[in-house]
Amino acid sequence: MEQPDTFTTSQEHSQRAENQSTADRRAAIGENIKRLERRANHGLYILAIFITLSIVAVQNFSLLPSFPPAVLSALGKPPSAQMISAALLVYLFSAIILTLARMMEGTGKTGGFAHLGYLAAFYFFYHFSGDMDVHFWAVFAAGVTILSLESYHLWQHCREEILKERALLAELDSLTRKSRLHP
Amino acid sequence: MFRSLTTRAIIPVTVTVTGFVVVCFFLLYGLMKEDATRDAVHYETNLADTVIKSARYGMLRDDRETMHTLIDNIGSQEGIEHVRIFNKKGLIMFSRDHAEIGRAVDKREAGCIGCHTGPVPATALGRMEQARQFINGRNVPVIAITAPIYNEPACSSAPCHVHPASQKVLGTLDIGLSAIPLKETLATMRSRMIVFSLMVLCLTIGGVAALLRRSVFIPIQKLAEYAAQRVRGEQGGEIPRFNSELDILAEYMKVQEEGRKRSAAKNPATGP
């Protein structure tokens, strides 16, 4: 006579565990969607930081204290503007190819802050070579291009992932409805 | 807007091509500007050498009248903004502008500071280091050259005004040419490059967009419209045909539709 009770308890337990697991999965998916929504805007934040950096750079870094002459002489002669421009062109070309390749693969990888570092380095090199006024717009256009492309790629990737997560959520909902109708 | 295939395909192409063309435009323009400025400086250095060589005889004979006439004649040429010779102490000895004769030059000014940074002034500078750019009192952009007049054996042994043989530099010629023609040439080059870049951008982006639309987006749109009609239960209209891989998809849709029609005919209760 105990068996049906035990069975019922076990069934309830299993049902409860299943409900618990569904709730956990739902919470995990919700958390994932929030994380993806936050990540989708990362590219724009990096672009905003780059524009701020460019505003400082266009004033020839006058906001920052200048290096003492001893440090400048220790750094040595800066590379020529032509060499920096050639490096900028190679960097822009490879960064675009890399981003387009990532778009084709469909991975959510991005250069992120590394690009910001490279672009800041170009600004500093032009600043030290004394050619910032001539080449500022080249670095700015390169930065806007790379970071916009990366930002668009990340945003698109996150949107696709959010759609997948929402589809999973909808599937979970329909499973829950079915299990309520046919326990 | 961002959900359509057209937008998703065109945005990366537009950003990539526009960005690359714009960066190339700025880099190329920077290089052309540098080359044009170097050519102008080269021309001015040659002109300064010519002036020094022309004045050599007058300086050897200490013929100040000839020197004044020479400087006045050179200074009256079109495009020459200033021409002056100052001595070792920085006193202007000859100038097109007679009012400044006898005035001392500030060694901290651009054009002088290149040699006078250290306690012992440098006696030789590279061609580009001799040049300086500024806007003069008449609001004209100027590219100027300061060329040292070196001591020669003939100068130190001349009977009139002997310089010691140890003195390397006797004086300096300062000649400035208007940079307006250079700036006008650069402006013309810039506008031509802008037109060329815009044409490249329009052709590339327009070409890619047109090809994608013709070969991919319109066929997909037709298939999608056909599928949407069938989902709504509407009949009629031929399945679209394309001369590409999309025909396989169209064929599959046709087979599915025929299968559905057959099963509807067998079991009319279920309906199409």
C-alpha cells in the first residue's frame, strides 16, 4: 500500500526537480540575454573612447604634460612620417580583413581595446614625428572605420545570439505549457 | 531596417570601402603635400645658392652699392616676399625693405634657432632644416630659406676687409617666397582627389549593391513572396525560376507544394 504513495512522491519530486531545472535554465537564458545586450554596446563604448582620444590628439596632446627633454632624448629619433603612414595602411588593411573574416565565420571575437591601443600608438608616433596636423585625419578615419566595422559586427552577432536565446526561451515555455496540460 | 539582407550585406561593404578610400586619400594627400613642399624648398635653396654666387664678386670687392642693387632687383621679382643678408652678429646689412637695414635679428626666431640652439651655433644644416614656413605681416604665407655664406680663402685674404680664416660663416642670406602658388596647386590636387575618391566610392558601392540586388536579393525576395503567399493559403502564380543555386530551393518548394496538394486531394477534410 505504500508503493503508490512513494510513487506519487517520487513523481512530484521529479516534477518539482524538472520545474526547478526549467526555472534555472530560464534564469540562465535571461542572464545570457542581458549579458549579450550589454556586450552589443561594447563597440560603441570603444568608439566613444577613441573619439575622446582623438579630441585630445587633435590639440597635439596639449592637455597632457610634455615629456622632459631627458626622456625625449632617451626615446631617440622618431620614425619618419612616411614609415608611420605605411604602417598605418598595412594595419588598416589587415584589421579590415580580420574583421571581415570574423564576420564570415560568425564568431563574436573582436579586437576591442587592442585596436584602441594601436590607434593611440599611431597618434603618439605622429605627435613625436611632428606631423600630427597633416596625418591626424588619416588616423581618425582609420579608427572610425575599424571600430565601426567591429562595433557593427559585434552588435549583429549579439542580436543573432539574443534571437537564438529567445527561441530557446519560447521552446521552454511551450514545453512547460505542454507538461501542465499533460502532467 | 537592419533585419533585411540587403542592409546587412551593404553596410560592411560601405564602411570598409569608404574608410579605406578616405584613409588612402588623407595619406596620399599628405605625401603629395610633403613632396610639393620639398620641391619648393629645393627650388628656393637653388635660388639662394644663385643669389650667393651672384653676390660673391660684390662681397669680395666690398661693393655695397652693387650689393644693394642686386638685392633690390632680386626682391622686385614676382613671388619674392623678402630677401636680406645679415652679418655674423645678426645685423641686417642688405635688404629689399630698406627700413630694416641695420636692425638686429632675434636669434630665437624661426629660421635662426635651428643653428643657434646650443652654446656654439651649428654651421651646417640639412636642406629641410634651413626652411621655415610662416605668415608674414602682409598676411601672405611664406616659405623662407636661410642659407649661410661660408668663408673662403679668397675672403680671408682679400685686401679690403679681411675675415680671419678660422671664421666659418661670414653671414646669412634669408630669402622668402610666397607659398600662395603652392597652396593653390595643393587645393586643386585636393579637389581633384575628392572627386576621384567619390567616383571610386560610388562605383564600388553602387556596383556591389547592384550586383547583389540583381543576383541574390531579388531572387530571394521572389521566393520569400511565393512562400508567404502559400503560407497565407493563396493559390495561383508560377514558382519563380532563376538560373542559379536558388533553383534547387525553388524545386524543393515545388515538390513540397505538390505533395501537399496530393495529400489534400486524398483527404479533402484536412484542406490545403
